[in-house]
Amino acid sequence: EAWARRLLEKAPRDRFQCAADAAFALREAEHSQVWGVPPLPPSWRPPLSSRRAHVPLVGVGLGLHGLRAMPVLGRDEPMEAIWQTLREVWTTATPRLVLLEGNAGSGKSRLAAAFCDRAEEVGGATTLRVSHDPMPTRDSGLREVLVRALGCQRMGRRELAARVADLLARDGVRDAYEAEALAEYLVSPDEWTAGVDGPHARVAAPQERNALLQRFLRRSAARRPLVLCLDDAQWGSETLSLVEHLLAEPGVAVGPLLLLLCVRREALRDRPLEALRLSALLESPGARRLDVPVLDDAAARRLVRDVLGLEPRLADAVQVRAAGSPQFAVQLVSDWVRRGLLFSGPRGFELEGSIDGELPADLDAIWDQRVQRLAMEYGDEVAASLEVAAALGLQVDAFEWNHACSELDLHAQPDLIDRLVHHGLADATEDGWAFASVLLRQALERQARSRSRWRDVHRACASMLARRYPAGRPGLDERLGTHLVQAGAVDDAATVFGRAAQELQDLSEHRRAQEVARQRERALALAHAPEADRRWGECLLVHANAELAL
């Protein structure tokens, strides 16, 4: 009876938080009325009794292809390694770090997502999943994830402050400063310059922000361990600062926390500072790096034959061309399904026409062809509007996109995004949409460059930012400078980056200030600024101040 009453509690926080909790309590109901969380299984693998045999149904499933979740194949060893690290977090109640490193398309993000899904399924952990953008954007990183997790979307200062104070009070935290500081961190950048209504406990220094987030994560992990999954961590300077802080603190002050970082190996070549920081993190006690290589032949064969259901000859051709990249095989077959090129044969799906004519050279070629077909299907104006979105970043604010398109006399079509979401090329978000893959964004950039309009696109984005937001808005100058560099206005970008670096120094964000100073130096070099230009000296001062502070 007590178990059933808990299922029917009015307040969601008073119910079982997941099916695993309810199942565990039901099993224990005969022995105890004091229920906790279920123990973590010794392995991530489901018990043999609950595993369902894979029964291939030849000719079935084309219509459901885009809706199926692809299984993780050939990753048993890294999955087990992450799981055992989570067991260490359980037993020691202290943080651990796992770094997944691999090339684009190797499946590291899919591996991390599958691990998080399994941990949540068995009630072994709560997860927060954070993605990062190569472009400075309005909302990205941990802040936006916490806003969604706490149900604070689209709240103004006053409403958000009340919401946060109420949530903390339920956890027994009645410190007014703590509530105000957390609310201030969560406030949208639009609210920072909108007035003084609401919280005022400004968290200026990164040390204060990281300590605030440490306390939040510690409370979140009070009931069960927390997995903080950080995808494309090489683009998250602020998030790396938090990770460095957490691993430098005494383990008992941080609590049971697994930091799971995914890093693109080729992206690190352009991010030397982040590469050094990640290497330093791996020196922390209990930290480990796991390489995510291409699939071996056995796993690749299972993917193309058993999961994707291709007939043997076609499967062999796709396997050879994919060269172990699971994303290559999945994206290629998805494209064939969308174009209606596959049909059911006696031994699996067959391809209409020549195999050689439909096999792209590599993963980039797949995305290039998909972008070209989008342009052919919807017209050049639609393709140009998507290039504008690509210039804005992986996360696209609908209003910014519409405004930037209008700067080029283009029309941003909302129904286009519905079609992209339907085909798995985009995901809907609270304020607009996001590219489903960074590779799609890169393909749109290559198309814009090939048509000599990439500079015009970034010039439109820079104009949009200058018109849309007031001067002094936090983060505006860094975004503006990035677009000005791509637009070819490198001298103007160098000046704007100077303001951005000063803003970050004023906030004690010295590492990020150094990054912006390096961007400024590159802009000055492109502008052929003379050695006597004072802006070179200002860059040196940023680096000097950072070295003294750090």
C-alpha cells in the first residue's frame, strides 16, 4: 500500500524518480519500508534473462529507419571501463574523470550517450549532458543545461530568483546569497542589461562561479551519483575551468561525480591551449583516457548486415568504404532511405543502380552531397539561409537567424526546419534549433566558401549582432569579433577583440581573456598591423596579467 501511495504522490519530487527505483522498492517491500536507490549492477551488460535475441526481419523497417536508435557495437571494453569507474565513484563517493578521445565519426558521443542511458535505466546515476559549440553563441554549455534541468526556461530575473529559492529551500538550503548567486548565474544574457529587477549577487570571478557550481553539483549527487557528460569539451573553456576546479578540491567536498568528457582528436590540433589543459587533467588521481578507434571488422560487419540490414554484396562495399566509421555507414544508408534508393531483396536491402556511383569518398563527402541535394530540392535561397545558420554556430537562435537572413534579403523559412528535424538533420530547441551534427554545419560552410559568399554571410551576422543587442552586452564583442574576422574586416575585429579581452579580464576570466588575445593577435597579423601598433602591446598585457593571476 505504501509503495502504491508513493506512485500517486501529487508532487513529482515525492514519487519514485525512475522505474528502477520503483522496481527496487517493490522487490524490497516485504522486508523494509525504508527504500533507497537500487545498487549499481556489477556490469553494464543486462542480465541474460532480460536480453532479447536479435531477429532480423528481411524487408522490414525502411519506414522506421530514422526512428530507430542505433545500438553501440564493438565498444564493450570502453563501456566496461567507464562502468567500473562509475563503481569507483559509488564506493568512494569522490569524483573521477574519463576522457573519450577519437576522430569525427568514430562514435565517442554515441558511446557516452549509451553509457548515460544505461546508468539512468538501472538507477545507477543521474546525468547532465552538456554540448559545446565551436562558435561563441548566445547560449551554450552548462548554464543552458542547468536552466532546462531546473525548469527555468524563459523566466525573467524576479521569477527565476523565486524559482531557485524555492528549489533550494526544498533541499534545506535557506541561504539567501546562495539562491541569489545561483539565480544570477542562470539569468539569460538578455536579462543582464535589461535592468536591475531580480537577484543582485553577481558571481564575477570564475573561482566564485566554480565554487557555486561545485555546491550545486554536490547537492545534486546527494541521493545518487551524478554523471556530468561534456561533449566536444575541447570547445568549452569555461566548462574545463569548472572541471579543473572540481578535481583540485578534496574529493569529499565534491562528492560522487563522474566527469565524462568527449574530445575530437582533429579539433585539438587547432586548440593547443585546451589540449594542454586536458593533458593536465589526466594527471589527476583516478583520471583515465580511453581511445575510441574505428570499429573492427567484426563490429563493422554486424552494423552493415545485421543492424542496417544490407544484402551481403552491398554490405561489403559499404563496410570497405566506411573504413570502420560507424557514422559513415549510418549516414550513408539514412541518405539512401530518404532518397528511396533501397528496396527489399531476398537477402536484405538492395540498392537501385550502380553501387560505385553511390559510394562517397569519405564522411565529409556524404554531408557535402546531402547539402547539395538540399539546395537542389529547396532552391538556392534556402541553401543560403542555411549557410547563415551555419555561420551562427551549432545552436541557432530563431530570431537571430531570421534577422541575419534579412540582412541579405533572404527569408528564413520555419517550415524548412520542420523538414530538417523530420530527416534527422536538426533538433528543435527552446529558442530555435540546432544542427544534428557538426559535420553538417561544416559542409554548409564548405558550400558557402565554394560559392564565394561565406564572407557576406558573416558580415550579415556581424551587422545583426550590432543592430540587435546594446553595446556592452556580456559576450557580444567576442561573438562580433569572430564574425568580423570571417567577414575579412580583420582590423575592425582586432579592435573589437580588445574590448572582449578587457571584459573578460574585468570578470577575472583570465584564461578566456588569453584566448581572445590570441584571436586578436591573429587578426592584427592578417591586417598587417605595424609593430608600433599599440594593440600588440595590449595583447602582451593580457597575457602578462593572466600569468600573474594564474
